[in-house]
Amino acid sequence: MVDITAKSNTLRVATALAIVKVSEQATIDAIHNNAVPKGDVFSMSRAAGLLGVKKTPELLPDCHPMPIEYTGIDYEVNGLEISILVTVKTIYKTGVEVEAMHGASIVALNIYDMLKPLDKGVEIAGIRLLSKKGGKSDFTDKFKDTIRAAVVVCSDSVSSGKKQDKAGAAIADKLVKMNAEIANQEVIPDEPEVIGATLKKYAEQQLDLIIFTGGTGLSPRDVTPESLRPLLDREIPGIAEAMRSYGQDRTPYSMLSRSLAGVKDQSLVLALPGSTNGAAESMDALFPPLLHVFRVFKGIRHDS
């Protein structure tokens, strides 16, 4: 199976269409009059479709088991064609397109099975996905081609050369993958004056994104949040909450992080954990949806 542990839960919706064609109007009349020998075609096929949706991962080896929170099955009869619409919803890490298509196919097969004694010309005309939504692709907001960013590692041990920077490198790698321009990447000691001066320097350069990593823990030298907070125009608590929530699903120690997020002039400022995993996972938790903030800064509508 594909590894989806880095993904976040979002509302996932998919609708699939299947079409069954019969060869004569008498077949349609039999369905409407509940005169098919095997029983109520639409009700029995709906039940079969519900089972098909639920059992998708049991039959398709690369499909992840997931909580199915809604399945709707609707029919439309147009002449000699029966259109089957299957909509599936979940709040999970991966989509439900295959579940919707599998459900539609099972409904169509059950209709075929029930009608074949009456109509030797019944056929399944096609199965396809009509729509889907959910996941990161629905929350990727690129109002401009390039985000200019700075990455600042706050660490006494790294700045003195005793340790190698890994967290800053992990953040930079994530930024490059989302086509951001890294204007600068530097290491500074855990000194409040230096941290504050670094924020002011990059804000004056009008960078879009200023990311600090390190100094968000509970040791006496962890002073990044205290150094940044007085200089912010406003905090954005939900961003830090999202990082901690995402991290808490992976390690119980994430609740100890004092990650911070806010705005300085037109720059988005983030203070991420200093561990490599903590920094990388925080980036996974926030991007690409967080890019929408730059559209908000510019007063641009989401649908423009």
C-alpha cells in the first residue's frame, strides 16, 4: 500500500456514474411495477451497492480501509437507460473515488443479474468518475508564481559548529518542492536580541515567509517564541494548533511544543520545532493550504 501517514484528514467526496441499458420498454415497466421475478430491482441493487462500497479494500489490494461516513445511491431512468449515481463521503487521508466507482459497478451488475431472465439484451454501458474533491490538491492556493522565504535555525550547538543542521535543511527541502524561492538560510544562536533582529531584517526585505526552527521547547535556552511574539503585528493561533495536532498523532511529545505563528508587516512568520522530524512534519501539516494566507494579505478573493 502507498504510505499515507503524512497526509491529513480532510472531507473527501466522490460521485461515480454507471449506466445500464435495456432492450425494450417492457423491462422498464417491469421494474416500475415491481414485476421482476427476482424482486425489487432498485432496492436490492442499492443494498448490493452499499456492500460494494464497504468491501472495496477487501477486493482491491492497494485500497486503504477507511471509515465510510456516507453513501448515496440514486437512479435516473431515461428511455431505455438507467443511470446510477453513487456518492461516497468520508473524512480521511485518502480519497473515495474507487469506492464510488466500485459501488456503481456492483449496482449495475446486480441490476443486470436481476433483469437478465426478462431481457437478453440488457448491458452495462459504462462506469466513470463524475467528480471528486478533498485532499491537498483542493487547498492549494497559488495566487503568485513564487513565494520568497528565509529559513532561520535557532540553535547554540549548530551555530557553534558542534552539531550539523538538519531541521533547517528539511524545511528548505520542503520549500523547494513547493516552488518557493529561498532568499536566505542561516543559523543563529538562541539569543533573544539576535532572534528579534533577524526577524526585523527579513521583514524589512519584504519576504513572504520567514521560518524559524528551534527554541520552541522547554529548556532555559528555548526562547524563540518569547523573542518573536512582541514583534508580531498579530498572532495566528490556529496555525500553531494545526502543527501540534498533526504532530500529536505521531508522537505524544508534540503537546510540549511552543510553536508560534503570526504576521509581521506583510510577512508570515513561523516558529517550528527544532527536531528534524518535528520541523518536517510541521511543514507537512501546513503546506500547501497555508499559501492561501498570501491571497488574504493581498485582499484577493479565493475564486478569482
